[in-house]
Amino acid sequence: MPAAGYDDGGAAVTIKIIRPADRAAWLAARSKDVTASVAAALLSIHPYVTPYGLFMEKTGRLSPDEEETEAMERGNLMEPVVVAMIRKRFPEWTVIYENDRAYYRDPERRIGATPDAFIVRADRAGTGNCQVKSASEEAFKQYWLDPDTGEVVPPMWIAVQAITEARLTGCAWACVALVVITWRGTFQLHIIDIPIHFRLWNRLVAKVGEFWAMVESGEEPDPDWQRDGEVVMDVYRSSTPERRDLTGDIVLDDLVHEYRLARAIEADQKARADAMRAQLIRALGNAEIGETINWEISARTSSYRNGSQSRVLRVKPRRDLNGSF
């Protein structure tokens, strides 16, 4: 395992290693930092987290969300499988895998990471950080595979995660071990080297510093209205019995008008869609699947615990049927 610390332009940075007793302790430890898995949000390149959402999380204004998602569960379950695959495919490598949620943090900069594994290879100097990922075949083709060259290129936010982990753990190099779960149920292993770009790291460190300064001052980043809607609704989930005078905000007044129009259009479109749904169901009758010239229509019956039933309508471009229902 590499040393807990790294050289930062001539100044040694000491890293604290926390070995939490359980998931709750791990969550508590990482709550104090910008962690590697979300750090790319501060560079505006994270697909799921925004600066506004991260700000609200770290200031305690978001509802606690400590439940393990299905994606997290899959990742945790796949992690030892991926490690076993690496050891099998590359027996000459030394893979260090403790599966103990060891948490590395820079207490001064408040950056943290939970590395997955470390690798020692004869063809690489020093120890490498190995970030383990899994993806469906569809997600692999959409997010990892370069359509022009056919090369496997990790999404930038994952590269940032790997670089952050490498820096905090004192690793000389970094890689991502990706296992693709194919539609046949087989596994494909890809080892992708991640260059440690010090300019990117320095930029991230600066962004993290700016972020914590904003948290300290209470100055909120602007929401990304295309992405932060659910976060805003969660932050302002509780109301108080007061009336606010907003008459001085002309832009807001126009926004209210646009909102009313959008809701009216939405209601009209929903009414039209509901009417069309009934027509399609009637055309199917009691059949589960039907075909038009261009489309395949399915409406299977779903039963609920209270004894009620409904038919779930799905439409997709027509394809050759295999006779399976």
C-alpha cells in the first residue's frame, strides 16, 4: 500500500487515513469533504452532481440520503468479482485489495477518497491506484466507447475520481478496471490507464478551495435549472405561514405567466395522450402485443396488492419478433 501523503510542489501534504467500523461511520467521515466520486462537479463535468447540489449537501440543507442505490449495490457486489478477474487475467500483477472502506482525506483542503484497490506491476514504477467500475453493454457503448476510434475512453468525471484517489494515496499512476456486463450475461474486463494530469489536479484543488470558501461565507452557487430542479424542491420542502412581496421582480412575473402556459400545454398534451392510449388499447383488445407497419405495441397486465389491475402501454420501433411473449 502506498504512503499516506504526497508532494505538492515541494511541500509535503499529510493525509489522514480513517478505517470506519461500518457504513454509518464511513458516511460520517466523508461528509466533511469533497470526495473523489463527486469532485468533478466543481469542474462542471459530473453527470449526476452539480455545484449547487453539492453545496446544499455539504451545508446540510438536503434531506439525508444514506440509502444504498441499486447502482451502488451493484458496484459494491461487483468489486471483489472485478478484483478476482484482474488477478486471474494478470497473475504477474500484485493486487492489494482489503475491502475495508479505508478513507483517505486531506484535512487541510478537505478532499477525500475511498480507493478500491492498488496494483503493483513490473512494467510500471511505483504502486498504482485502481478504480473499479462496472457497466452494462449499452452504457459501455454510450459512455465509454469512442465511436470514431473504437478505443475505450473513460468519462472525464471518472478520470477525475481516479486522479484524486491517486494523489491522496500517494500513488505513482492510476487506472480504471472496467467490467462490462454483456447482454449475454458474460463479463468483459478492460484496464484503462489514467494519466495523472497535475494541471487538472491543481485546478481541482483550487476549485475545492473556492467551494469551501463559499460554504463558509454562505454564498450559494447559482442553480442549473435544467438539472437542479429536484434539489431546489428538496431544499425548500417546508413552508412557513408568511406572505412574501415579490411585486418588484418583473422577470419573476413573466416567469409565472410562462409557467401557467406550460402547465396548460402539459395538461392538454396529457389529455391527448390519455385519449390515444385508450385507442391503442382498444385496437389491441386483450392481446399483449400488436404490430403496425412501423411500430410494436405492448400492453401487459400488471396486478397490484390491493387486487387492482392495469395495462402498461409501451411503444417501440418494430423489429423481427422471436415469438416470445
